[in-house]
Amino acid sequence: MKSKKNLTRFTYESAAFEGWRLSISRAGTTFTKYFPDKKYGGGKKSLAIAEGILAEVKAVIEGAKRVDGKLSPATIKKVEKLLADAG
């Protein structure tokens, strides 16, 4: 499987983690969440979950108002809650 924009595939033979990392940066704030294959039942399933969450995160961020060019604290909190509830 190949990495996609905002989604990076991690497969290391010597590491304990195999799965997908969602990472998106907007207006000076970076959000990151890991989607391990073991937890979600394989590479394709973890990718599907990660893609769904990425779409939700993008929708929240793109529709958010900016305060001095940065994301508002309410928006940051909303995205962090969305990521926390994802796993």
C-alpha cells in the first residue's frame, strides 16, 4: 500500500507499529493520529477508517473561522475530540 496526502503508511519489520498515520497541518496547528493495523483488522480497514476521519477533520478545518490567521481554540478542541473519539 502506498502513502497518500496526509496519510503515511508505516511498515517496519523491526518496529512494533504497522499501520497508517494521519497528519494534517493548517494555520500553524498540526493534528496527528495513528491507526494501527492490529486494532482495526488489517491495512485496508485501518486505511478506510483513517480516510474517513481525515475527511471529517478537513471538513471541520475548512469551515472554521480563523483568529489572527490561526485556528480558533474551539476548532482545535473540536478536531482533537474528533481524533480522540476515532480510536
